[in-house]
Amino acid sequence: MSRQPTKIVSSEHLVSETSAELSEFEYGLIMASNAFNRWMVRCMAAAGGKDMTPVEVSLLHHVSHRDRKKKLADICFVLNIEDTHVATYALKKLVARGYVKSEKTGKEVFFSATATGRELCARYRDVRERCLIAALKESGLVNEQIGAAAQLMRNASGLYDTAARAAASL
């Protein structure tokens, strides 16, 4: 008699008979999200950016991306941040620390990384190479697996966004 493998979930009361795998995936997302947030904060601290939140770290990296000025709405759209107040507050903190500058053009405010912010991102990259990339090489995971997981997570993000819109209309 073949025995079904045990599903590893965080909330057995949510497990669906239709897709127990979704509950497993959600538990993995919770664990990965918390681990990634902890990693970003500790990596940034090691790079010299003390007491930054995961949102601040994400925003600094995105504002530094391609060295282009970005509007708040575009930043929130790309990072899938629904509450613009959270992003606005974090950006104000980054401006106060000298990592980001804001510039008003007409009615729009644009954000960009300062030289100090770009230097901090470069140090973050160095720590990332020494700690995370080194661990990746030792883990047995290959880049193709990482790429497939990234695609799965982007697809799941769309699924959850669609479901969130449906739930908001109930």
C-alpha cells in the first residue's frame, strides 16, 4: 500500500483537497519571505547601512537600478507595493540618511540614488557575493533551478494579485 507523503504546511486548516500543494507553496513563501527580509537587513548592516528595514533596502536598490530618476508611482508599481505611504515614509528616511535624493520637476517628484547610496549598494553587492553567492555554490542548487523558481514566483504573484482583487470585490 502506497502512503501519501506528508505535506509540510503552516496552517493545516487551510489545506484544500483540490491543491494541498498550494498550502505547501504558501508555507515556503512565508519562510522564504522572512528569511529574505532578515538577509537583506543583515547584509545591508554588514555593508554599513545600519537599522534599515527590508522596505528601505528594496527601495534603495530599486532607486539605484539603472541610475535613472524614478517616480513614486513607478517605484510602487515595479516593487508591487500597494500602500504608497509605506514607500513614501521609507524614501523620506533614505533621503534623510543621504542615500537618496528627491527632485521636483513640475508636479512630479523623482527619486534617485546619491553617490553615498550607490556606494552602499556596491558594498552590499560585495557582502552578497561573499556570503550568499558563496553559499549558493555550495548548496547544490544550479542557476537554472533558481531561474525556474523566479519564474514560478512571478507567476504566483500574478495569481495572488488576481485573487486579491476578487476578494476585495466580495
